[in-house]
Amino acid sequence: MLIFQPDLYFPQCHASCLLPLDHEQILCVYFAGSHEKANDVGIWLSEYDSLKWLPPRLIAKLNDEPHWNPVIFPVKNGIRLVFKVGKEIPHWRSYTMISHDNGRTWSSPAPYTDNPAGGPVRSKPLRLSSGELLAPNSDENGAWLPRVDVSTNEGLTFERRAQIPVNLVYPAESDYICGRGAIQPTLWESEPNHVHALLRTSAGTVYRSDSTDGGRIWKRAYPLAVPNNNSGIDVARAPDGRLFLALNPTSGDFVKRTPLCIFESNDNGNTFYPFQIVNGEPLNEWTGETAEFSYPSLVLKEQKLHLSYTYNRKSIAYWTCAIPAKTEQGRKL
């Protein structure tokens, strides 16, 4: 379902992040305005109140620069929001806000002064078994280089923890990434201190990296047999260890962002196979051009998958599905 009517509140929107709460309440944040990078773009929030999606609310607009990539996540004293501000990605600055009433009211935006572009860049931080928050981030000043940041104070501040190494210089090696590189990690922890990252790349496939010390040192990223179109991905881990990965399973560098699918893994992300097609429409219903169903935000709560995604830049779509106790590996969609 679309969570708001297209063209009623703003011309375009993108990069949603979803947070299911208790009592069937859901929060969804995204950036919206005239178009991506426009000076009127701000951070908006939609709320599902257990019966319907309420009208969108503008919750952050600091200045006449474009705002980007909001990430919403639970912390011990409320709900935290982190987003970026800046005309171009190399000049992004991160700001954070907190809500103590399930998103109804928010604190004033505060900058991350010690780590100006710190904290999560698109996917949610991972709550480690240590209690720390490990945030997926990346640097896009020339080459694309993934990294993680860490917070020990519930996201009030984030420090750089480590770069995730990628091979951008040795084309003869099997882990070489052609093009710009890798960005926007999505994270999970398989056992205490064993942290894993899947990466969006310009190489036509999803890459992976692993850490055995809580994200301080990472293995050089290596390719998986999972296609990637150089667009956002997101992973959710079930209590039984299964992984669910939302992505556009098309291979290439900035190629089409349809269909949008969920893949599943029963072996801690070594292999993935199709689980569900979320939206497979080939064409944009308004323009007749190639459709865009992109930047999925995937959350698993109480044995249900919750997903939001960009719907042709005109709205944000929401999808949910109960996960079965067991799926048949290798089934065809």
C-alpha cells in the first residue's frame, strides 16, 4: 500500500526508514521536496496509528540546503533520528533528534560536531551484544569506501570505529570492485562480537565483509552470488538465525530498480535464495518509463517482516508479511 497520496504533499520523496512499534503503531521517515538535491527538501514522517496512515508531517528543515537519508531507531530513552544536510554528499553534516513520545514530538536538531558526517547513513545501527550501537556509514569523496561508526551513549554521539577494506586497485584479484566502490553497509551480529556487513557496490553484485571483534577489524570485502544494481539494500535477522535481504536483484552499475524482492538465507548469509517478490511492475504507471522501487527499509518484529520503499519517487510504499517457520530452499519465483 502507498502510505500517502502522490503529489498531494510534495512532488518527490525517497530514502525511507521504517520503525514498527508496539500496539501496531509504525513510524516511517523519508526526505521529500521538489526533487532530490533541491533546496526545499526536508525530513518528513508518516505514522500508522494501528488503523490508518496519518498525513505526512515535516519534522526537520534546518535551512535551505537539501536534507537526506533519515534513519530512525529505538534507543533506551526513546526514539532517535539521524539525517544528513548538505548540497553535495562530500559536504554532508549529520544531525540528530530524539522523541520521548513515540514520534509525536521531537527535540531540536543537534549536530554531530566531533564526527560531522557520523552515525548511520541509510540503514539502522546494529545493537551489539555489548550494548554499543554500531552504525553503517560510508565515505563518498571520490572513491566509495564503507565504514562503521560506534556510539556508547545511545546515539547522542558517534565516533568512527573502522573502515571496511575494499579492493579498488587490483583488477586481477577476485574481490576487485570496478567503478566507484562500495557504500551503505547493512549489518547483523551472528554471535557476540561476530559482525557481518553486506554492501551496495558498483561491481554488479552484493559484497560482504566480516568482523570477529565487534567491528574494529574487518576482512576485505568479497563478492556474493547475489546481484546488485548499485542501489540500496537492507537485511533483517530472525531469532532463529535466518536472514532476509531486501534488494533489486538486477546486476549492473546504476541499472533499473525493479523488481523489488526479498531473499532469504539459512546459512548466515553465505548463500541467498528468493523468498518473495514485493513489486515486479516493469513500468512507472504515471510516466511509462522504467519503474523505480528502491531503497528498501526492512525490519523483522514478532515474526513479521515490515518493509518500506520508494515508489517511483512519488510516494513511499509499505508491505508486510509473516515469515513461515521454514521455507523450502531453492524454490523458484
